[in-house]
Amino acid sequence: MSKLPGWLGRLGAELTELGDRLEQRRDEVVGQGSGRAELPGSAGDVTASAVPAADVPAEAPRDADRVPPPPSYAPSVAARPDPVAAIPWGMRVAAEAGWRLLVLAGTLWVLMKVISAVQLVVLAFVAALLVTAMLQPTVARLRRHGLPRGLATAVTAILGFVVMGLVGWFVVWQVMDNLDTLSEKVRDGIDELKRWLLDSPFHVTEQQINDIAKNLSDTIGTNTEQITSAGLEGVTVMVEVLTGILLAMFSTLFLLYDGRRIWHWVLKLVPAQARPGVAGAGPRAWRTLTAYVRGTVIVALIDAIFIGLGIFFLDVPMAVPLAVFIFLFAFIPLIGAVVSGALAVVVALVTQGVFTALMVLAVVLAVQQIEGHVLQPFILGRAVRVHPLAVVLSVAAGGMIAGIGGAVVAVPLVAVTNTVVGYLRTYGQEQALRYAPSPRGATAVDVAPTPAPGSRPEGAGDTDDEGGDGGGGTKAGPGK
């Protein structure tokens, strides 16, 4: 016990000495204010204020190098947004679609320039496709009866070309045979029209009619050179037509004989990823084209027969050539029916008078109404159904681009394009669903088929049947 007070006294003396040393150290630090390092933190941070300047690393920033923060009363300035984020979403989508449309428009423009440069070849090949679509079923039927492919192609092509040539020769022969009679009828019709104008309430005088006739003759006399050049252009056109006919005949022969191999060769030019879709769209496009050509031929034949019979019974001259013209012009949708009907009415007017012309007009309108509302929907069906607005626009565009030939091929081109686009869209959707990842978890429950409201759940009847032996039967699970 005598040692405890001495030990406590020594401990107190040491604590007092330690406190004096701490006070002395604090005074030295406070005296060296310029050498003290202020670390970030509050003013009352003892640890930061007690660190000597010598202990601070050399790379610590000085007060002069630090940027002071803005005062609390300064207004907040928003940072400039990203230019892409500043543009509205709709405008960005429109811009993306716009430049792609420009690329497509440029591609179509270049394609049309190329087609216009080789217009004769393109029209001849398209005509060969149409003729092949009309003759190919005959080749297939002959091959089913045992004929070789070459012989079936030769027989079909020869018969088809002979029939077409006979039709053309018959039309020219009828026109030349009845040309004198038609000229006399036309002169009589003009005289009758002149008398009708003189007796009409329009107060037309004979001097005015003679002045009109004189002006027409003077115009013809002064434009002799232009008429001659037009005749030379007509000769050039005839040469081009004959060239196109020969090209179409050769193309038809090869398409009938080797069409499948040609199609397989075309498929090799398509990228491998798109080849299955194009391979499926090709046969459907061919069926659409075949249905269009068959239906158009049948409808044109019916129009020619019934309108020709009406013209024949009304004693209009050249009834058979007019019927052939009606058949040929029926391949031009909308415009062909109007032109052929107007030609029949004009011939009836100048040869038989106003009453006969009105009767011919009634026959033409009746047959065309039956064609538009009964024959085309029944014969063509849904295979080549195209909206009337699309028909009008396509015929107008085809006529402006390539004349009569463009108007003829415009509607089948639109019908085939509609079929191809519809199939490719459906094929793309099926492929996307086929390769889409299967749903899992709650998503699988959401997309799982559920019973209709009011119907019994699937398997309810099986459970009842299995439980009929006393209620102990249960439905076997997947593991069993």
C-alpha cells in the first residue's frame, strides 16, 4: 500500500509533462500560420489544421491554382445539350426516311434511263413474257400427254405464231377490201353532217363550212414536208416493230423451252440471304401473270364477239375488223375499251347515221358494263385484284413512259409487284417469328393460350373421367 501513492504521483507528473509538451507544440504550429497546410474540409477540422506543411505532398494544389466554387446566390446555367438529342424524334425519323427515299428515287431514275435506252429490247422481252404466260399451259399439257419438251415447245410456238399472224393478216385484208366502200360512206357521212349543221339551230352557214375545209386543205398543203418526214418516221417505226416482233418470238421460244433453267440462273444472282424469299415469290408472281393473261384474253374475246355481233346486225361496215380491233385494244385497261368503242361509234355515225351510232354506243356500253362488273371479277378473281385508282395511275404512267406498249404492260406489272411484295412481307414476318427467342418466365405465361371466357379449362374433362373410379385418379404429369 505504501508503493501506490508513489506510483500515482509519478503517473501524474508524466501526464503533466505530456500536456506541457502538447501545449508547446500547439503554440509552435499556431505561430507558423504561413507554413500551415489547409486541406479541404471545415475550419474546425483538428486533423487537417494540425498537419504541418512539410508533411503535405508536393503535388497538392495551392490556393492560387484552385478554382473557387460559384457563390450560392449565382443563377444555375444548364449545360448545352447534345445536338442529336436537341432534334425532335419525329424530325429525326423523317430525315432518316428522307435520305433513304432519295437513294431509292435515284436508283429508279437510273433504272428508267437504262430502260429508255434499250426500250425496244425491254418491251420485246415483256411481250415475250406475256405470250409465254399464255402459251405455257399448252406446253405443260402436251408434255403430260407424253411429248418431249422440244417437240411440245415447237408445236405450241408454231401454232401460236400462226394464229397471231392469221389474225393480223385478216384485219389488214378486211380493211383493204372495205377501204373503197368505207371512203364512199365517209364522204356521204360528211355530206350528211354538213346538211345537218346547216339545218341545225347553231346558225352555221355554208361559207363557214367551206372556210373550215379550205383551211384544212391549206394546212395539209403547207405541211407537206412535215407529213413526209412523219411518213419516213413511220417507216422507221415499222422497222423497229418488226425487230421487236422477231426479238419477242425468239425470247418466247427460249422461255417456253428453258424457262425453269433461266429462273434458276436468275436466282443465283440474288444474295444468299434473300434467295429463299425470292425463290418463293417467283412462282406466285408467274401464277399471277398467267392468270392475268388468261383472264384478259377471255374477257377480250367475249367483248369482241358480242360487240362484233351487235355491229354486224346493225349493218355497220367492217364489223369483223372492228371486232378484231376491240379484241386487241382490250389488252389496254380502261383506255382500250374507250378507244375501240369510240372507233365503232364513229364508223357507224359516218356510214349509217345518228340512230345507228346511238345503237352501237348502247351495245358497247352494255357489254363493257357486263365486263367490268361480272366477267372480270368472275374470271380474274382475287389473283390479280388491283384497285381502280392503281389501274388508272399505272396505265397513265406506262403510256407516258413507253406509249402504247407501256400502257399494255403497266397493269400486269403492278399486279405482279403487288403479289411479290405481299408474299415477301408475309415471309419476313414468318421468319422473324421463327427465329425469335422463345418467351420465358412471366412472359411465357402471358403469351400462353388461355381458354375462352365461359369455356371449360383444358384437361378438366380428362380429370373428371380419370377420377370416376372413386376420385383417386389424377392426370399424368410431364415426367410420366
